[in-house]
Amino acid sequence: MDLYLRRIWKYKFHYLLAFLPLMVILLLKIVPFLIGVRMAFVNFNPFYGLFGSEWAGWANFEGLFNTPEFGNILTNTLAIKLSYMAVVGTVSLVLAVALSGIQSARLRNTFVLLFLIPYFIPSSVFADVAAFLLSPSQSVFPIANSPLADPAYFRAVVYLLETLKTCGIPVLLALAAIRAYSSGSRAFGVRQIPPFYPALRALVAFLLIQLSTILSTDFELLHRLINPIVFSVSDTVDTFGFRIGFMNAHYGVGSAMWLFQFAVQLIFTLAAYFLVRKWFFHDLFTGSSAQASGAIRLNLDKSTGSSSGSSAGRNALGIVVASLYSALVLLFLYFLFVHPFLHGEGGGPALSDVFPARNFILFLFFYGMVTVIGLLIILMLAYPLTATALPGRRLYKLVLLFVLAIGTGSTLHEYMAYRQIGAVNTILPLLISGLVAIVGVFVLKGVFNANYASLKLQAEQEGRGEMHAFFTLFVPKVWKSLLGLGVLNFGALWNSYIPSLVYLSNPKLYSPVAAVTMLSRGMDLQQYPEIWLQLGAIVSLPPVILLLALSRFLTSEVFLGASRRF
């Protein structure tokens, strides 16, 4: 016992460092979570409050499972999720292998950067561009019937759009794995491994991470595209939970749906984490040898292992394949950033009259500040995970995984929690709900442990204190990755519009993306699609500019923070 207490005292700095962030997690995540659990077992009545409402036991779950559409909801969710995984996995594998054959590092990195841009465009704007292109009355292409209004094609459109939006991430992960395997082969003088094998391993790991959100889809994309005609094939766990809880005020059944979703995804989250850690860790975190030789970065001026010995045929084929996919991405970007400004003089209100300029500036500042605070929380939570002998480390990790499964979003129980403190109809929930991004903790821990664990061990053997190691070793080694995570976290905050709809009744307080989304639904702008596309292009700029300006900090390891999508 004395030995255990001495070990705790030895690592006291780790506990002190994590204490404040854990208190933030308790207030922002655990307390609302407990409220949600309670709501799932009572006939919640806002007038009587959480503890004054009648206990219902399992009645809410029975009502949920006996709902006629419940089976269809699960089928739709799994169909969209698994189809997306199949398509994005296949497309990413083809693109990664093709890109690995391109001899020019500059050209290859340009392709990768282009593939990543759609991810930084808000899902609502992405959906608006798709709706414009597929509209028989608005599209510049001859379209007789919109596939968005056809149940036979709607799901395919959704998971193809999701693939176009996110494909750049698994491509980058696969290229990083190819680079690491290639560097290892050259270092040990063994025969070169075909790029297909490391790319496949990295993509399997990516898909395992996707399975951790097996009952979740891109809710904001679906929310913009869904319509009554295709309800039978588009209603998912997310859309049903939002509708039944927020719109129909069936709080008990809505909470039961959320708790069911959480329980399933918690199991998949734990399974995915331990499988990836055991079998695929070094495929995602390239380790010190790859880092020393120039790990995959968007601005890398070295090849991913194909410049030496790569045939002219592979180079040409890689350019052709990447160019074909690039044409699709560029077409989409053209109709967002170029076409509306070339053909938007056909009447309607002036852009300056409808653009929320004041909120644009204010939310740039607010979300910037929240991002900085969130990065400090990530930094403070990640450091204790670098101490392998830390007493209670396993329990600490399980707590973080539990919070990771809770997720971030505008859930019914979070709304009730903010309502209890009088924060509804203020921008406070929009800001503090984005403070905790647990996935970044595991990314930062993985980056450090894969590349610099030996340095920390050496510091311990030399008797340097943990505080000294934190400020002179940990922070200097991970600040670039932390900055990259900041780009992703800011983009996630900026691009989301659902929190504004949930927490605010005054449109003047809406975030810029939410304001533009609501404007695009207004009848006065429906006849002028170029105007709301112009608005969409403008509000998409901050995350895209950050991507282009700070791309050298966005390594493949950092993008793991975007691999687990809710």
C-alpha cells in the first residue's frame, strides 16, 4: 500500500493536470448524460421536472421497440452507414494505390489537398449544392426527375455525397501507411511491399473506427436532404430521435432512443479502440523511424515510397485515376465557389442585405476562443496517458472512452441541462458544447507515444520531474499536432448549424452557417438559388482557408481526430 501511494505521489502532477478538465467533463458531459438516463425511465413532464415526473420503468423502451417504424429506422441507418463504408473504403483504396504511383510529390500532395477540401465545407452547404445540381428546375444539367425525390435512388445519393465529402481522410491515412512501410523496407533492406497491403490495413483501421458510430450518420446532411417522399428509406436513428424528442416532445421515447444508440455505440467504441490499438496502431501512427524520414504531411516534398523504382506506367495511371476523381471534386467546388458569382445577377435581394456580416465576425472570435480553450483541455487530458506506469491509467482511459461514446451534439438531455441553468436562447450552449473533443486526446497521446516515448522514458531515468517533462518535452513535441487538431475542432464548431436551431429561438443570434441555412429555406430566396449558394460559399471560407494556410500541421495522425464521425 505504501508503495502504491508513493507511485501516486510520484505522478501527482498528472492528476493535478487532469483534475480541472475532468471537472469540465463532469459538468458538460456526465451530468447531462445522467439526466438523459433518468429521462429514459420516466414520463418526463417539463412542468414537474426530472425528479417530479412519474417513474415509467421500461415503458419508454417498450414503446420505442413497438413503434411500427423502429425496424425500418434501424434498417435505413445500417444501410446508409454500411454502404457508405463500403463505397468510401473502395474508392479510397483505389485512389491511395493510384496516388502512390505518382512520382511527383508536389502533384500527389496537391491531389490529396484537393480531396480534403470537401470535408471542410459545412454539410448543410454541401447538401444545398447537391440539391441545386440535382434539381430539375434549377440544375444546369438536363435532369428529368430528381433522385433526391426518388426512394430508389435517395440512399445512393446520400452515401455517395458522404464519400465525396470525407474520402480525402482515408486516402491520406492509406498514403501514410504506404510511406511508413516503404521507409521500413528501405531501412531494413528487405523487398519492397506492394502499396496495396499497407493501404488496405490502414483502411481497415479507418473502417473499424467508423463502426464505433454504427448507429450514426451525417445528421446535418440528412436533415437538409430528407423529405416526406423518401421518408421510408431516409429516416434514421438520428433523424427519428431528433423528430420524436425535439419536434414531437415525446421526451421519454426520444431519450430511450438516445440511450439505446449510446449503449450499442459504446460497445462498438470499446471494441474498435482495442482492435485498432492491438492490430493497427503502427499503421495509423507511423512511429519514430517514419517521422524521422518525413512522415506524411500535405506539404511533404518527399514521395510516399514510389518515386524510386516506380514505372512510368504506374505514374501515368496514377495521374489519370487521380485526375478523374479530381474532376468530380472540382465540379462540385465550381458550382459552390464560382458558378453562383458568375450567374447570380438575375434579380433578388442584394447579397449585402442578407449576409449575416456581424455574426460572421463575432462567431469567428467566439469559436476561435473556444477552440483555444478546447486545445488546452486536450493537452491536459492527453499527458497522463503518456505515463505507462501511472496508477489508475486504465480506469482513466476507460472513462475517456466512455465520454467519447457519449459524443458531442445537440441531444435532448443536453438541451434539458442547459434549460435548467437558463442558458437556452443564449449562445452559451453553442460555445461550451464544443469544449470537449475527447478523440483529440487519444490522437495526441498516440502521436507522442509512437514517436517520443523513448525520450520520456529517458527523462524519467535521468530523474527529471513530470512537470519538467511536460513543459520541455511533451508540449514542444506535440504542439504542431495540437494546432492541426485546432483546425479540425474549429471547422467542426463553425460548420454545425443544428445547435443554433435547438438552443436559439432568435434568428439574430444564429451562427453564420445556421443563418445561411435558414435563409436558403426561405421562399423569398428559393427562386434565386445563386444567392443562397453565394452565401454558402462565403460561410464555407473560414475552415477552407485554415486548411490551406495550416495544411503542413494536418498530418495523417491528426486526421484520425476526424475519422470518428457523429
